[in-house]
Amino acid sequence: MLERMEWLQVSVDVDAEVAEAVADVLSRFAPGGVAIEVSGEGRTLAVGTVTVRAYLPVGPDTPHTRQRLEEALWHLGQISPIPSPTFTHVAEADWADAWKEHFHPLRVGEHIVIKPTWREFQASAGDIVIELDPGMAFGTGLHPTTQMCLMALEKSIQPGDRVLDLGTGSGILALAAAKLRARTVLALDTDPVAVAVARENVQLNGATDQVTVAQGSLEQAIGTYDLVVVNILAKVIIALAHEGLATRVRVGGQWVAAGIIDPQVDEVTTALTAAGLRVTEQQRITDWVTLIGCRPDEG
């Protein structure tokens, strides 16, 4: 008779803005998957507490793995406070559905809904539904920067636009752009794992005719775009500004830059302005800031 496997569920309750960072840490130890629980179906979440769960197979190495995991969370907690994780044993018969029950559709902005593939969701007229599987730690829609970018795209994209998504991660922003009726979207990331994940999500959402996913950065973006979105880190945005980010935005076109914390706003604004881009708006959720602007007519 085959021995049934037992799993160790790891749960951490954290602020939504650090949930993806915690999920990324847990994913290093959890081949059984990582889940981010948002309480309540159809909930719109900007701030608040969520639960990050991971599943470790129980075996001889489990005590050592648990120690390493707790140490990794402790180090992350030096940046932002993170409570101690809770460990619970889960039988294999229950594991298959244990993580799925914690995922519900998440509404962002007025019309965008992020839906787990196995959940039923009754869309209202005008809803834009993006299907994502869990385990994609970066780009789940929980982080304030992702939410602000989604809301900015909802306001800015016009049907037929040509869009560039730099640092696409899970592809969530590229998919939103496609479903907002952009004509074409080029989604770029330097991480080959992110590229593979984004391609899977593009196929899952039936957007392969609109969205092209490739590994790389500005050098792979040929020509100009009606809208450029960069959701990475402040230092990367500054570097891209020096490398010609403005030349990828058509004259009169729009751009969105996110992944910026409040103390970095002035430095990023200075770099973008020097590159030829104008900041027209700032959006804020807690300490995170998203800059929105245009490329003005040089004349």
C-alpha cells in the first residue's frame, strides 16, 4: 500500500502591501504551492491584512526547512514587521483543496476583476475579468503598486492603443491592457521565470493575438507606444530614464511609473523630467506612490 503524504501548512498574516514579498520567500521552500488569502468574495482590497499560506511536504528534512524558512521571514521582517508563522499539519487527502478555498475574486478599480481559474464569478456588465492561477507571487493584484497601475490603465487606455509593459511579472498589467482593448501589448521582463509565467497567463486568458511576452528591457522595445507602464523599483525606473525610456513614449503619449516609496518620489520625478517626460498626477496608497504623466510636444 502506498504511503500517503502529509503536508505542513505555513500561515502568515501580513499587511497586503508586503504579501507578495512574503509569498516570494515562502515559494523558495514550498513546492506544494503558495496562496494569498483575501477575505470575502469580490472584495476590493487596497490596504488591510491578508493571509499568506505555503505547503511543505513532511519528511526527514522538515525541521531544517522550517528553521530556514523562519530565518528568511525574520530577515524580511527587519524591513517591515512580520508576525511569526503558524504551522499546521494537513493530510494529503485534504491538501488538494486546502489552498484553493482561500482564493476569491478580487475587484480592483471600477471594472477589473482578478479571478482564480476554478472560481465561479458572475460578471456584471462592463466587468473586465483576468484569470490568474496562484503561486505567481509577483503581480497578483494585492500590492498597492499593482492596484494603482491597474486603475491608471483603466482610466488611460484607449481602444487601439499600442502598449509597452516593462517588468511584466505575472503579466497582469499586460492582460489588463489587452482586455481594455489595446491593439497590441509588448510585455517584457528580464527574469526568464517571469516570462514563462506571463506567457502561461496570456494563453490562459486567450490574449495571445494581442500580447507578446519576451525576455529583455528597453532594447527589445522597438518604436514608440501610446502608453508605457513600468512597475518595478525606483532605482530601475531612474536607470531606464537615463537609457531612453522617454523615446519609447510617442509625443502626446502617456506613461505610468510605479514601485516608488514616498522618499524616492523627488529623485524619480527629477530623472523622468530630465529625460523629457512630464509628471501630471500622483496616486498614493500608504507609503507607495505611482507617477502618471505624458510626453509633451517638444515644440
